[in-house]
Amino acid sequence: MLPRGRPRALGAAALLLLLLLIGFFLFGGDLEYVRPRGAAALDGDPPADRGGHNLSDCVPPRPLPPKCELLHVAIVCAGHNSSRDLNTLVKSVLFYRKNPLHFHLVTDAVARNILEMLFHTWMVPAVGVSFYDLEELKPQVSWIPNKHYSGLYGLMKLVLPGALPPDLARVIVLDTDVTFASDIAELWALFAHFSDKQVIGLVENQSDWYLGNLWRNHRPWPALGRGFNTGVILLRLDRLRQAGWGQMWKLTATRELLTLPATSLADQDIFNAVIKEHPGLVQPLPCVWNVQLSDHTLAERCYSEASDLKVIHWNSPKKLRVKNKHVEYFRNLYLTFLEYDGNLLRRELFGCPSPPPPGTEQLQRALAQLDEEDACFEFRQQQLTVHRVHISFLPHEPLPPRPHDVTLVAQLSMDRLQMLEALCRHWPGPMSLALYLTDAEAQQFLRFVEASAVLSARQDVAYHVVYREGPLYPVNELRNVALAQALTPYVFLSDIDFLPAYSLYDYLRASIEQLKLDSERKVALVVPAFETLHYRFSFPSSKAELLALLDSGSLYTFRYHEWPQGHAPTDYARWREAQTPYRVQWAADYEPYVVVPRDCPRYDPRFVGFGWNKVAHIVELDAQEYELLVLPEAFTIHLPHAPSLDISRFRSSPAYRDCLQALKDEFHQDLSRHYGAAALKYLTALQQPPGPA
């Protein structure tokens, strides 16, 4: 759901102001400001006093572009980790921006899949996104040997003038490891200082790399003085095309590679070699627009006050672990945006009309029709909430899917993270898990996985973050996100507080093959569910062991004491003796855990919070004539845990239960409209009291 104003953003803004004040006292005005060597003074550049101090507060700011001028930003992004970095970079840009933006993203297939979903669900007003295929551009740079850790992707900025739309005249180019501390329009305003011949705006390199002699046999590429850093670039694309940029850089690179084995700093080496040969092409930018935190950096000479800083560039392989006198300040600034609630950035640009994000107008109309006096307003509002979704939040490298392969699909929130390690031990196959987290919790989750030997070793588990917004848990939306990202032909629709039998993954694949299931036969394989009330529990290794625990009272059929109708149709008495799969009939409130084809019906997203969410899905399966087959050797066991907030509200609030009943009524009405007379048998469920999920 789009926020209706800005008030919630004040807390983060106050935090940033506090950080800037801390920086002011931390720096104390005792740091030398040195204009980059070889950089001509720009009109409006801060003058230096005799002590070399930056007097930026004494100089009027440069005029910004008109507030409705569209600013263009190009970024190269490949893979899972870079996609997370880009998310943080974009949050820092959006926090300060006052202009419409268009991001031009050069991506591989992984990053495009992630970022398309992220921007689509983010729904930020006055932000456009275009994607460009890295694979199509690779041949233009793949001939260049590169020793930089960015690999082939680090050379892609060279081809931007040819890759971006031919009518695009100017663009800001950014690395994914930069953080903004100012309005990007101020950077765009520096285009006004270009002479007629200048085509590239860069900040001087803030290390001695290009001066050479850092170690024995150190031989850098040619550069003008200290050279320039390409983490932040202003490109006059129109002039670059007229100057024959594509031919120019290729000729220079070819010549230098006759005597140099490879690039060490990727595109930066080639940009600098071209500038060395054609120094009139470059417009040196004030160093505060690219404060470089590399090893052996001289960045501390660039600023004297926190207010000077515009862009922080984490251009060391060590990233946040780099050594710098003021690294704690820089790290806090970065972490502020890393954990900042991205929902707060959905604010409108006042006085600057722009096309709304797709779906926004329809959403706003639906929200306007809600009655805030309605007792179920909270449910209605939650159903209309559009959650930001960051799929494949961590690196995910699945094996090629096999014909009968099965993905375990589940959802969870922060209080269920402790289940993940046990689940990974029980289920060796692929998993697709949706996590309902805040931006800050997403970083805690990342650290949790990195600290776990069990979780960090698994590359076939896909984690998808759905960012938290609203008072009710969007359980079915989470399930749909995880289900949509499953890559195998079949899925096991489970819950995070269940542990499957150790052999279940292999048994399910064998059963699918033996039953000769295919897309023509609609079958849902039922996995019988049990529960224990013991926190310490010896998990059965076979059906025989499970039956012994059942007979001794250590196990029960799931929800036997609270909601027996939820699993009674599975017919546990028959399952005890069964040797082959057997068919069961749908009954009201049946909610088994099932294995179905990946293209099965999705969960009904109207069911939020607690109650009837799985029941409605099984009704939909039955309405579409899925057979329900119980597997005789399959089982999964629910472990005890503290009740969720939503189940507590369900149990304590009659109004909550009344709203759930209203949702059930609406569901049955929609079912009747869709399936006609065939849906009449489900109307009996309307007479049942509200039940669990």
C-alpha cells in the first residue's frame, strides 16, 4: 500500500541529521582540503582559506536542475549480492531526491529477475526502470583480460554510450558500492560546468595507484597524474557518440594490451588511458562526489566537515571492513540506508506531475472506497497492501530440475528462524522460502545464515524477502511468493514449524514416478501430519517408530485436540495399515499438507492473519478436480512453539473471528460465481464455525 504522506519518514531523517552532527564534531574542521591535482577550479567550487580548510558553508550552492527535470542513472548489476547492494544504493538516492528518476540497469538474468520484481512491487512514484541484457553486450568486452574482482562485469561501463537509447544525451553512471549523502540533482547540476569539448566527468583517484612503485614491478596503466576513479561518472552520451567513443577506447585498449598483460582496475584503467591520450575530454569533479574508501586512501584530504560529503564509495574489496580514520561515521551512514524502511520512500514528488507506477491508480481507488468505521477495515486494508518483494535475497544455485523433483515451499517470520537448520537437515532437496521481515530484520537474517555452517552450505535453498507492512500477517501472499519461485515440476506445500521425515524427499520423488503422475492427471499427494508437545523429541526414522510413539502418547495426529476436522479425512486408522496410496474425499475444513504440480492454483490472498487460509486452498484444488491420494509411508511432524500474535488475536477477539467469517462468505460467493453449480457442495462449510489455518 502506498503511504499517504511523509510523517513516518521524520524518524530516519532525524537519525541522519544526528549522524551528520556527530560527523561535524568528529572531524572538528582539522582536516586538510586538497583540490585534486590537475583539476581546474569549477565555478562555485568551495574556496580554501590559508589553512586549506573547506569553506563550503560560505558559498552559495550551485543551481539545481528544474525540479521536474528527469534525471537518468545507469548502473551495471550482476548476481544476488550486487542486487542487494543496488537496493541500498537506490534507497540512499531516493531518500534525498527531489526529481523524477529513470534507472538504466545493465543486468544478467539473475539480477534482472530480482530487480524487476523489486521495482514492480516497490511502486515508487516518479521512478522509471529500463533493463539491458549483459549477455548481449559481453562480446564487446570479453576480449579484454581483467584481473579485477568484478570480472567481465567491471568492463561494461565502456559500452554504455552504445547500449543506452540513442536519444539519451546525459547520464550519471554509478557503481553499486556507493552511498549517497546528498541530492543526486546536485551531481546532475555539474553537467553545466562541462566545456564544449568535455564529455566525461570524474573525481580524481584518491590513492597512489596510478603513480606506480607501490611494490616491486608494480606497473599501472597510463593515467593523467593520479588518474580518475570511475565509481561515479557523468557522461555526455551525445558528444561521446559524435566523437566515436566506441572506436576510441578499443584502439587505446588494444595498444596498451600489447605491453600490459591485463587490466587491474577494469574499466577504470581504460578510461584513464583514453584520458591520458585525450586530456581535454575530462571534466574533473569535486572530490566529495566520490569519497573513496580504498586501501591506502587519501580520501581524508578531501573533506573537512560532514556536510561536505556527497557520495561515499566503498571501493575496497574489504568494503565495510576498510581502514579509515572516520570509517565508523561512514559505516553508520551506510547502515542507516541498509536497514531503512523502503516503504517510506514511496512518497510523491509534490508539484511535479508524473505518471503513477502501474496499478497505483486502481489501488488508490480501492483504498478510497474502504470504510474506516468498518469493523473489518484492518483486514480489507491488509488485502490491498502491496508488499515489496526481494526474491532470491541470498545466492541461490539450484541443480537442474529432474523430471520428478520436488521443492519444499513454506513461509516464516523472524521468530521462526531457529527452524531453518533442522529443516535443512531433514529435507536435502530444493526449498523456496518466503520470509516476512523489515529491512532491518532482513540484515539480521543475512547475518544468521552467514553464521550457520548448515545454512551457508546449502545453495539450493531460495530465500525471498517480503517486506513487512501492515498489522496482519499476509500468510497466503507469502506462500504465493514462495510457490511462484519454485523451479521443480512438483512442490511440497508445508509450514515452517513442521519437520518432514528424513526419507520424505526421496520417497516423494519415487512415488511421483511410480504413480506416473503428469500434467494430464491432477493429483494432490497427502502427507499425513502429526505433532508432539515435547520440546525435546527423538524424531522417528521410520513409520514403525512413528506408530510406536503414537501408541505411547508421545505423538498425536495433528490438531487432534483442537481442530480434528482439519485432518480427519486423511483417515489415520487406514494409514496405519496402508501399504499403497489410497484416495480420500474432500470434506469441510480439510487442510492437509500436499504435494502438487508447480502450476497448481495459488492461495487466496484475501486470507490474512490467522484462519482458513490453507482450507480455502484445498477447496480450490477440489473444485478443480484434483484427486487426494494419501501416501502410506509419508509423514511430517509439527514441533511446539509459542503462539503467534495472530492466533492469539483469533482466540481472544470475537470481532477477529467475525471478520474471518465474512472473508469465508465472500470466498464462497466468488467460488459459486466461478464454478457454478459444482460449487454448491462447499456451501455447507458456511455453517461451520471459523477454524484454524
